[in-house]
Amino acid sequence: MKNLGIAVVVLGLIGNLALAQGQTRTLTVSLSTTAGAPIPVAFSLLQLRDAIGAEFPIQWSSLQVRSGTAELPYQIDDLDGNGRISAGDEIAFLAPGPVTITVSDQAGTAPSYPAALQTTPSADGATVIRSQGQVGFTAEVSKQGLVRITGLGTTQALLADELGNLRVSGFPASTFWKDKNLGSHEEKTTLDGMSLQSLKVLPAGPVRVAVVARYTSPLWVGLEQTVVSRVYASGAVEVSNTVTFRGYSDLMKLEHQATRLVVEADPDALHITPLFRRLALADYAKQTPAQYFAERGALKNVGGKSYVAFKATDNLKPSFWGATYIFASPEAWRTNYSPKLQTGVAEIAYGTPPLASDYNAFVAGNQWQFESQEFRTGIFKWLPDELKNVEATKTLFNNPNPWVSHFYPGDSVSWHFLYDAYRAPNTEAAIAYLERRAADLASIRLSR
């Protein structure tokens, strides 16, 4: 009994000492960096809170981010604009390798880091963003709220435009829910048909500049768009594009877009993508995607793997309609790249999207298009008559005509891409870099 009493006293002292010193919890961010470039990493504070445990009283001023023994600069952006630390805010850092995030239940002194970017207003109402770290990387936030990439290294020219532009078409006066009447058709984009409700360019930090733009549609009542763009000092722009429905809408198109990648700087730039897992143009021609592009001189082998590569301004004489490709499976990345400038900009997904099991689900979900120098991802439900007699696609015509997507109050659709400005000495090197870069982005995991 005597020994037990001593043990109880010692444990009590240890517990009081631990309480006085505070408790800490550590999260691990696992990722690969096989492309040789730091990875832009961001998590909402809600994600951190859930991973740490809701019962732990986090003091956000105590937060530390490290890669190995090195302290990493980080920033917390007030994305929801409420002026305080909250669930919708984001922490961001550039990771050279696996990272640990440590927090305490005791308040600390929040670190201060110099800004890695500079923002200045332009005469046309835009905000110019210049990286202090990546030489020659510049971007602009237009007065309409969308980001464009305007330079990398010695190439100071438009490299990507209208990141997050929304294309929406459908029947804004539809009473289909009542009497099956769709009414007249309209087609608009963010820039020519949405009303900008608010635009906030947040202060430059040690990692990035965050931009929050919110829009409403005057035509489709209750349709709202929020574009959050994060311009990283490393030369990349992360874009989240979310459409929320607060009313009923009948739509034929709902697509995220990026425009004029690299072709303004070099009209001979190439369009490159992994070989599609599904392509309606090839099915119509009774070919595989590899056969379809090989016949057009647009198939390239790199490292024993086939890729699609062609001059971006060449539409390749498609089997039907005018889009270079349409009803194509979304892959992990696609890019426009200039061998002459040794410069490219890629649209990279955070993992290869799953492929729908049949054409009905495929057409009703995200698909890829490349048309009018626009990278489009999303819903496209107009059906060409050429597909009526194709075995793989003929069941599409069992659907009503027009075959609309019905959206109800509370529905939402979102897209998330990284637009990566990069340099590579040749096409083969660009492809190798993007395969590794896409794998690196897909590898990001947060755990405790």
C-alpha cells in the first residue's frame, strides 16, 4: 500500500506538470516530390480540426509547420471573410517533402514571415501579382475576378486566361417540374452573363495570394458561383470553382473553363494529354482512341506510353462537329506547351478522375472538351445524330430530347485544378515532368 501511495503522488505530479506545460498534437502530411518542385499544399482549418480531434482545445497561435527539422513558412487565409479564425479558412504552405503540423493547447506567439509576392493595382482595374521567389512569374486578377497567368521567366506574355470561367446553358424559364415545358434556351459564361457580387484579393503572404470572387446569375434564379484562386509564389494557380443552386434549374451545359493556354505567346504551341480512356469521336469511327489520333498524326510515344500531342490550333478534322475533342474521359492532366519557348502551362487534377461505367452516366457527369482554345470540364448534354447508330452510344438516345440535367435547391457542383506554369527543354521532358507532378499532387494525405 505504501508503494502504491507513492506511485499515485508521482503520477499526480507528472499530470500537473504536463498540464502546466501544455499538450501538443502533431499531424503528418505525407506526399511525394518526384517532379523536383515544391508542392502547393492547402487544408481548411475544419480539416485540421477534424484530424486533430474536436475535443482538443487548439490554440492556433501555437501552430508550427516543419519539413524534417526545417521550419516552413505558412499562412492562414480568411477565405470566408468573417475576420476571425474559423472552419472555412485555409492554411497553406509549399512542401519540399513530407511535413508535420504541430499545435498546442497553450497560446504561443504566431510566427511572422516576409511576403513572397507583391500586389499592385493596374490602370485597367486589375491586380498584378509578382512572385519574389520564382523569377519572372506574374499573374493578374481581372476586375471581373478571374486570374490569368501573364509571365514565367523570360516569357512575359499571356500564358493562361480566364481560369474558372463558367459556361452554363439551359432553360432559365423552365417549368418542366410543373408542365414539362422547358421554354427558350440561353447560353452564358461568368464573364458575359454572371453578376459579380464581391471580389476580395487577400493580403500577400509568404506562400500565396488568395482571391475570392462570388457571382450570381440574373437568368437562372438561385444559381451562384464561387471561384477561389490561390496564386502561389512557386508559379502555380490553384482554382476551386463551385456552383450552388438555391433554386430549380434545367441545364444542358455546366462547365469549368480555362482559356488560351500558351498560344498567345506561341501560336505553334502543342496541346498534350494522356491517351483518353474513352472518346466518342473514336467510337463513332470504330477505332480505339490510339488509332483515332495515330491516323491524324497526333500520337506520341514517350517512355513506352502513348500520349496525344498536336498543334493546339489544329482541330484535327474531328469525326463530327467542330471541337478538337468532345465526350472525352477526363485524365490526370493536360497542357499546352511551347518547344520554342520551352514553357508550358498545365491543368492538373488532384488524382485521375474515375471513369463512369456507361455512356449515360459519362455524359451526365464530368467530361473533357477542347474547343476554341478552351479547356472545358463538365456536363455537356447536346447529342450529335452521328452517335445514334454507334453501339456504345445508341442508348443515349433512349433519353428525352433534349436530355436536360435537373438541379434542385441545395445541389452543388465543384471543380478543383492546379494550373502549373513550368519550363521544360523539350516535349518528352514536359510529359515526364507532368506525369510526376500529377502523381505528387495525388499523393497528398493528412493524418494523425
